[in-house]
Amino acid sequence: MSTPEELEVVVAELSWEADGVVAVGLAPLPDGPPLPAWTPGAHLTVRLRPGLERQYSLCGDPVDARYRIAVRHCPRGRGGSDYVHRFLRPGRRLRISAPRNHFDLLPAASYAFVAGGIGITPILPMVRRAEADGIPWTLAYVGRERATMAFVDRLTRLDAAESTTGPRAPRSTVWASGTAGRFDLTGHLDAHRREHGRARVYGCGPTSMMDALEELCAQRADLVFHGERFRAPGADTAPGRPFDVRCTRSGLDLHVDADRSLLDVLAAAGLPVAGSCREGLCGTCEVVVRAGDPDHRDHVGLGDRTAPRVMAACVSRALTPGLELEL
């Protein structure tokens, strides 16, 4: 049985979108309710088998009745992509989470999108939304080889669409760095600013690319950065200091050693906190903080909230000797 936070779906279709990238269409069960609505930037947790679950960005169209994800095969990864490529077949039933969105597309005068490799997956629905809303946009899509870059044909069709005033210049740049060399990210952003002025910059890709993009935006007052990384910035930092936790609802007092995560300590104490990515990327394990100062190491923007204050229990720690949590 699925929990109230889970949905049961069926694999409706599989299709190759590029070398090593398979798209998976997930449909509601024949006798089940429609799938919940979602917005560009949302992701799912897919429970592939017991003990193996992964987060994937939704890359389809929110008006579709099906969900669509795309998975790049990483043979030396943690096993999720290998399982998808080897074992998923049409007709297979899966349990997934409801869509969650910590990467919302906010209103803007224009958008500058940047995608690195499979980071195109959350960006593609954003491009579609900007196009549908008539908001100026540009896209820099960077990969190692063009053959491994998914959805290039879809982006080409978007660029080929004529406006009400006639043909227009291409707005997307597909860049294969293996043959063309390093992409000029600075030049791309400056060209966008010259043509469109102020912009929200949405990027998804490797940490090095996102760090460079964030730094460039910080130097330009008319660019506001919104990023999603393949790994959270704090995920590989030193464990930090030990701290104590008071759980106000259960009355438990717990100690978190320097080499253990808060999520592991809560789980050992029998407290019901869900955990999924364990890298500060999905927001599944957020807990409400009533007192103390969290050391936010996630990358889903949990530390930006003021009401309620929340933290990601998988990677975040404490700046103060102790925290009080609503658990």
C-alpha cells in the first residue's frame, strides 16, 4: 500500500532522447485518480525498489496527463540510473512522491536559462512556460557532445516558431564543449543584458558551472540567480561540531555526534522523518526549527524561509550548541 504522501503510477512509455538518456512517461493507474498538478522546476522522488529511490526533475508539459522524467545512464553512479536503464519497462508499476518544487519559476521581465548536460530537464518546462507567456528568454545549453544532449530537437522547434511579427533570431545556443571548447558564459549573459535588460537567471548543472554562474550574477545588479546543482554546496564539507537536539512534541533529548547526520539520529530514535536524497537537494527531510540557529547546508532554499523556519535534516547542522525541533 502507498502512504498518503505516495502515488502509484505505471510506466507508460520509454524513449531515447539522446545517447545514454532515456525518457520515462509515468501515467496514472487505469482506475486511479489524475496525477497532481505541477509547475516548472518541480521534481519527484521515484521509489525504484526497496532501498533505492532517486529524485528526477519533471521535464514534460504541466498540461499533460502524464509525468515525464529523463535519466542519464551513469554506470559508475549510485545505482539509480543503471536500474532505470536496465529494468524499467512499460507496464511496470512504481511508487512516487507527489511533485515538490524548490526551484520555482518566478515572474520576470526576461529569463536567461543555462543548462549543463542532464540539467536541461528542469529548464525545458521553464523555457516552454516563458515562450507561452510571451516573456523574452535565451538559453545556453552546454554538454560534452551533442549526441548526448537530450531535447535538442524540441528546443530547435521552439526557436523555429514564428512570433506574431514574423521570424526572429534563435534564442537557444547548443554548445558541445568537446569540439567547440569552453563556453563563454560571461559573453552569453552580457549579450542577454544588452538585448533584454533585467533578467532572472535560472541554471541547472554541475557545481562548477553553477558556482561560476552565481558569481557572474552577483557582479551584475540586473541579474538575479536561481540555481539547482547536481550536488548541494554543503554536502561535501566537513561534518562540523556535535550538537544537542530537543524534540518538543515527543520530549526526547538527543545528541548528534560530529560524524553523524541529524536525520540518522532522528531515525534511530524512532521519529518519523522521511529521507530521500541525503544530499540536501530534495527537501523531503525538512523539519521545523523552534529555537537555535541551523547551519543550512542544503540547496533547496530551506534557510530562506522565515515562517516556519525549517532545515534539511540530512545535511544541515547547528551553529548553536543546541536546537529545538517540532518533533
